[in-house]
Amino acid sequence: MKKFSTMGLAASMVLVAAGCGKSAAPAETTKPAATAAPTAAATAAPTAAGPKKLSGDFEIQYFVGGFGDKWWKKVIADFQAANPDLKIKESAGPKINEQMKPRWIAGTPPDFVYIDGPELFDRQMVTDGQLEDLTDWIKDAKNVEGEKIIDLLAQKPQEFDGKIYNIPFVMSSWGIFYDKALFKDKGWAEPKDFEDFLAVSEKIKGAGINPFIHTGKYPYYINGGVLFPAIVSANNNDYKLLQDMATNNLEAWKNPAIIKGLNKIVQMRDKGYIDKASVQINHTDSQSLFLQHKDAFIPNGLWLPNEMAKDVPATFDFGFIPSITQDKGGKVVANTSTATFCVAKKAKNKEAAKAFMQFVFSKTQASQWAELSGAPSNIKGDISSSKAPNFVKDAAKFLSSPDTVVVPTVSFAADVDKAMQDASVALTIGTITPEEWVKRVSDVVAKQKK
């Protein structure tokens, strides 16, 4: 299978994003857009508005998580300044996805939606016919600066049966974080493979620190950061298996690489390296224990440092490794996750929604996103002389390396994803075997096929 080491994912770019975002930001539901002084982005008003003058109501739904809402406030203000006759309404907050669910079910959704955070599953939304087909539109769509959007994307849009419904604006890589300062002080080496990880974990345990903690309340962290890379490694670095699993291909779920990947977690469990507090702990509590050096490793996305910025000790130096489950001499596996922009199929103002899409996918907004969120977007750019954090530059090096297998974002159906999460928690505490994990999930996949 073709490797994505040359796909432009990070030859000189930071690939960071959301996906997590469960920060405690105040909810803002269905309120008028905030006013702010327009930036240079607003000067592109004629192009942003398109050939027709935009008017009417235009509603945007966005989740507020680890990257905050400063960029959203600014870009919406800029778009409003460029389109003064448009009545923009924000539906936003850390619980907005849950709050808006009844409207999606009732067929009265917002016009534009940011797919990130809990309760939103792009594959499920496509299956349910909730998202606009953007396949033909994105082929030639240009941003407000006159550049084709599709050519600017580091990671291309995911296809669902050959169709495109959402465009990735921000991107993260799942992986394993540790504190470089702590490791330097203790004389511990960064693990390069699973053998190294087990060896250093034994030293960490001997020092009275739990080697590993994960977010048991949201097990997609351990699945994304540990299990999926382990499955890819066990499948000879071919990530097509994950893609086949995501399409509910029952034959794919019989692949022995899944059991091999699960057995890596079993080894961690049986050696006592997984903190028992992981079982039902939430993301912020697990991250706090990690920052307090109660635990040495944590699986997470690149949004972690920004999300916990107020609690990071002054001496803490984030280290990042995309994967630790590869065998000695094996390639690193970077399992990416994107946060995407979509237009609702039943949107009342699709013209404004697509114009907003053209507005945000510009280099101006990519730069503004980096400044206000602390993480660049999925739009190609050079960070060699940027002020990006070291861990972000580390991630970029991994993602551009020929020794890294970069896995394009894979989305599972909501029920299958939930089954995997529940099974992974059960596996980490020893109540099921890898074989039982596969059976549990396969049974759910079989129901999806009916």
C-alpha cells in the first residue's frame, strides 16, 4: 500500500488540531455574531461574497474545546464585515453538539457545521443524509485569495463511497506525550519502539511513577494513540485494514493483525504499566495526573498542551511520539485525526455556507488560526522560522519522515466506535480477551450490515 510520507502532510508544516476539545469554555448557544474590527481577511469582501450579494440568516455551529473560540469570534466578525447584509448567528460551546442534536434529527440544522468534539460522527451524518455533497463543488472551488482550496490542503478530504462531504481545516496526530525534562532528569531514553517502551516503563515503575495513563471515560484516546497504530504495524504498515474495518467489512475484522495489536495493550496491562485510575477517569483529570508526574506517558492529540495551558508546570517540556507499539526496526505510525467543515444538506442558506467555506480556507485565515488557537491548520505552510512549540515541530518532523507511516483519518460508524471504546476499557482491566474484544465489536459491525 502506498505510504503517505510524500503527501505534503508536514514537509514543512504543523499538523495540529482538535478532535478532543473538551475544555471548560462557557456555552454560547444561538447568539448573534460578536463584533470586532475587521482584519485584512475582510478586505476580500467581493470574492467572499461571490457573484451574488449575500443576505438572509446564516447559522454556524461550532464546538468550543481545546483550541478555544478566539479564532471563531474573529473570523465570523471578518466575514460579517465583508457581508454586512448577512445576519450571522453562532451556535457554539463545549456542549453544543449535544444541544443541537434534536435540530439535526428534526431536519432544521444550522447551515455550516464544524465537526469536532463528542456527539458528532461524520460517517454517521453522511449515512443519515445530513451533509451536503461537496464532491463537484470542491473540485474547482477557490478561496477568497483566488487559490484552489483542494490544492492547499495537506490532507485531502476523506471520501465516503467516492463522495466528499466534509473538508478538513485542522488536523492532529494521535500519539504519546511525555515530559522531556523529567526523562532527562531521570536519565530515561525516549522509546523508539515497543521493546524500548517496555524497558523504560519498567524503570519508571521502579521510580514509583505509573508508566501510563489513559482516559477511560473517553477510550477513543487509547484506541487512536495506541491500538490503531499497533494494528497498522502488525499489518505490515498497511493502513488499508483500518479503512476496511471502518466500512464495516466483516472479513477485515477477521484479520489477525487486530489481535496482534490488542496484545500490545495486554502486555502493558499484565506488566502493571497502566494506571488503574484510567478505568473511568475523564480527559482533564488524566491529563492533570500526567502533568503532576503521577504518570509518565499519556495517549492524546496535539491539542493537549494548549488545552491544559493554565496547568502546565513552568519546567514541563512536552515530548511527542506518534506511536510506541512498532517492533524494533519498525516504522513509526502516525494516526491522524481531522476536524472538518461541512454544509448541512438541509441548510437554508447554502450559498452563504459555501462562501464562508471559501473565506476560511485562505492563507490569511490559516495564519490567523495559528495566532489565535496556538496551532496551524490543514493549509500547507512553512513553520521553519515560526514560533511553533517544540513538540509541534517534533510532530512535523515525524510526519514528513520517510520512516513514518502516515494514516489518513479513518471514521467509524457511531455504534461501532462506541463498541470499540467499551471493549478497550474492558481489555485494559482484564475482563475480556483480545478475541472477545474482536467478537464484541464484530457483532455490532454485523448488525450495521443488516
